[in-house]
Amino acid sequence: MTATAADHWDICLSTLRDTDRDRYLACLLSPAAKRGPLAALYAFNAEIARVRDVVQQPLAGEIRLQWWRDLLEGQEQGESAANPVAAALLETIVTYQLPRRTLIDMIDGRIFDLYDDPLPDRNALEGYAGETASALIQLAGLVLDAPSAMKASDIAGHAGVAQAIAGLLLLMPSHRRRGQVYVPLDILSATGLDRDRFLSGEADEQAGHATAALAGLGLDHLARARKAGTIPPAILAAFLPASLAEPVLRRAASLGSRFFDAPLQPPQWRRQMRMVRTLALKRL
């Protein structure tokens, strides 16, 4: 590890304090030697996940995502020195032999965020979650211990879907205000809704049924992650952010029509304690 790599990784860790507090805390609970590389992955994820929030037009967002894609394909290597997150990501890829295709697929998955098109069905939602949240868990596992990560791919897949759904539920009020719908159309249809009625806010009882069904899907994937096997201790830290999904999913499933008026997110200290508990119990 060079001094430059260490500096870049430290900058990513500092950046996470503002962009993704939960994953910042997860890094601090990870083995010291792996905190910087994990922070590089998480900082990259934060960058591509927030593109919709920092642009006004989808085309501008696509240009930002294309820059990251070009970087990973080797077309923007010279510019990476000016971006510590990019430099840290490239260093992490080389050091831990991470698959660039998986990272590029993460970028491509985020194109959906730039537009207001609905997800057609549960399979589409699971695919989106697989390319984003599940892939990030798998990559973090490869940094921690590649052989163990390969054995736990099914667990990471289901845990990532549960985590992604919890995240979408947390952001749903703001998504609805800007015209985005992440509840699949087949779930909306089953509760007597379509995209426009869900967004209108005029059918919150039915919308509550839809959000409860979405939360139920997340809980189902969490149960499947637990049934898929035991997480190898060497990569348990990769699952710490996903361990925060269950309280959100259970509360969302219970709120019904009050979903849009009640907070879902536990306080920070509870989330931190849950990650510590996950390490102690060695399970999600």
C-alpha cells in the first residue's frame, strides 16, 4: 500500500461521515486494515446514488454516470488524480482484484433513478436491488475475504434486496413529492392503485397497503438471506449496513395509512448498537 493510496482511502472515510453515516460507522466496525478500501466502495456508491439529487435534468445525470463508466473502462484514468474517490476506487479495484463489470453494472442500475418511469413488477425491483445494494455487499465481501465472499453470494443477494427495499421505504415520501415511484406496478395494481393515484396522495389507505406489501417483500428476502446459510465471520462486516433493514421493514409493514406521517428511521444510536449486536451475534 502506497502513501497516496492511504491518503485517498482516508479521504473517502472522511467523506462518508457526511454522505452515508451508517456505512461510515460500518467501516469503523470493520477490520482496521480494510476500512479505507471499504470506504472507497461506499463513497463511490454514495456518489452514484445521489446523482438524481444534484442534477436538474436526466441528461446531466447520465453524463455524470458516464464519467464513472469511462473511468472504470480505462478512458478517464488521467482525471482520477483530481478526484480522490475515483483514485481510491481504482486503487481498491487493483489491490483486491475487484470485477469492474460489477461496478459498471452498479452505475447502469442507477440510470433508472434519473427518470420517473415505474418499475413494472417485483422482478424488476429485485433486479435493480441486485445490481446496486446486493452488488455492494458482494464487493465489500471480496475486499474482506474473497473466498468467504464467494461462498456467501446467495446471502448477499437476498440481504441486498432487503436493504434496498428498506432504503426505498425511507426515501418514499421524498420520492413521491418529486414524482418517483419505486413500488412495482404489480403491487400497486393489487391494492387498487396506479402510478398517478399513488402519487396524488388521495388514496393513502390503499397506498399504505402497497407500502406494507413492499415491506413484506423485503422481510421475505431477509428471511431467505437467513435461511441461505451462516455468514462467514471474515466477511460479516460487509453485512453491517444490511443489518439495519429489519426495523425499518417491520415498522413500514405495521403503519398502514399512517406510513407517510410517521418516522421510519430509528435514531442513530440504535442503528449503531444494532450493528454492534450483529457483530456480537455473528448473524443478521
